[in-house]
Amino acid sequence: MFWSAPPTTDDPTSVPVTLDEAAEKATNAAGWVEENWATWLNTGLKILLILVVAFTLRMLIRKALTKLIDRMNRSAQAVEGTALGGLLVNAERRRQRSEAIGSVLRSVASFLILGTAGLMVLGAFKIDLAPLLASAGVAGVAIGFGARNLVTDFLSGVFMILEDQYGVGDSIDAGVASGEVVEVGLRVTKLRGVDGEIWYVRNGEIKRIGNLSQGWATAAVDVTVRPSEDLDRVREVITEATEEMSKDEPWNERLWGPVEVLGLTEVLLDSMTVRVSAKTMPGKKLGVEREVRWRIKRALDAAGIRIVGGIPPQLEDAPAPDPSAGVAAPSAFASPASPQSAAATPLPRTDLTK
């Protein structure tokens, strides 16, 4: 028995399909599905397993990194309560550093895990990955050459944060600029200069870093006195002034050791220089030096010891000199009526032809 669909006005060229042909096509489709069902199921399970393992591994690694960062923050808070904790460890600085490290590590872990999972999924679909990897390699090389400065800045910032070379609040000398660190980034470091200006320094341009806020600093003061002064007396006066300073607030916290008189650094015919040194809190060197100079000057004045450049003692009470003492006496030749002036006047010229 044959059955054919009635022709329609929309498709006048349609070919009638018999029931046997339709049944045969359905049988072929069912057989094709039955033949490939195992392959599809295997591929689907493989892709599902890859995704489950990838996301599970990513979650575990991110959780481990988060716990590591929290432990770093807790250690910073524990040290903060100690005597030197507030000086050597800045909680805000440690927090920013740990967050930056955690962000970089999490991003790198996610990129590696998900990228590998993506390539494995493409491989499960029987896609040839060689052309794709070759194209990605060429593109990576091209991008690397084009953005080498950006890559350099990024890598320098990563290593700078990992090594804790400086942080927010530190005073540093970066070569191209110097000042207090305001913000630390993976690409740019922001500094505030002495005059209040903001410097944006690329991390790749920093060739050397001098951190003035780590460890301790040394305050050095030179005191220049006359060579006739008694050195033992000078040492005694300076020692008394600096010992009194080390007991006063806030210098007892900023001085991390006794102020020492190291000795003479220079001896000349009209002066000699005494070097005074002390170990101070980092970043407080200039303030300690100014206070040491202030107290030493007052102590030397009270002891009658004169520094070079002061007013000599014998001239302090002397009367002011007469301003007319340096004026020369008038000359006799200045008056035309004087005999000296008349004798010096040349004779008038006479005409001998008359």
C-alpha cells in the first residue's frame, strides 16, 4: 500500500514519500544513534569528570591559599602587640602584601587549572590541538614582544611583593624618585615626595631600592669647636646633654641606644670636629639629629665652650669702632691756593717768535 502526501501550493516540486521509505530512514537513524551512544556517553562522562576534577582542585587550592593568607595576617596581628611590633611590622602593610600575594597566586592557579581543563575537553572531542597550541605560541610571542615593558613591570612587582622589599608607609629611594610609599601595585608604585608631590614609578624602571624604614637608622652630628678647648670637658658636656635627652619623651623611644661620642674626625689650625652618633628608630633620623644639635649647642653655651663661627669673647663688650678712623687725611694738593698746588702747576707756554 502506498501513501503520498497531497501536493501543496507552497512546494509544487515536493516528492511523495512512501511509508516504507520513512520506516527505513527511522530505522537507520535509530541504528546510528545506537551505534554512537556508547561513544557519546563515554565522551560526556569524560568531559564531566574533567570539569568536576578541575573545579574541585581549583576550589581546594583557593581555600588553601585563603587559609595561608589568614595565617599571615594573624601572625602580623600577634607581632603587632609586642614592643617592636608596631615599628618593624605594619599591620596594614602586611595585610596589603598578603592580599596582593593571594590574588596573584589565586589568579595563576585558576588560569593553569582551567586552561588545562579546557585543553583536555577539546582533546575529548577529538580535536587536533597541535595547530591551536602553535597559534597560541605565536600569539604569545607576539604579545610578549609588544608588551615586554608591561610584563617586566608586572614580574618586578610580583617579586617585589614576595620579597617584601618595601611597603606602604616606608621611606625609600628608588633612584628615579624618592619619598614615602603611598600605594604598592603590581605595575606601578606611588610615592609622595618631600614637597608633597606624587610620583608614579613603574616597577620595571626601579633598578635599586634604598629602604630607609627597615631595621634601624644612624644619626650622626658633627660638633666643631676651637682647638684650644679641653677635649675631656667637651666630651663630658656632650655626654651629659645626650644622657638627659635619652630620658625625655619621646626621645627615649626614638633612641635605640646610647648617644656615643666617637672622637675627633678632623683637626685643623683653627678648629677641630667631634663626631657624635646614635642608633635611632627607622625614619626618625633627621628629627633626632636636630634635637641632638639643639641640646649640644645649649650645653656648650652654658659651659662656656665656643663653637667655631661664634663671636670671639674679647670682642663681645668692645666699643664700636670710629667710622672716620678709616678716612685718609686731606691732601695739600687738593686746594689750588696752597703753595704745593702752585708749585705743581705747569708754567704757561710762551711764543718765542715775537
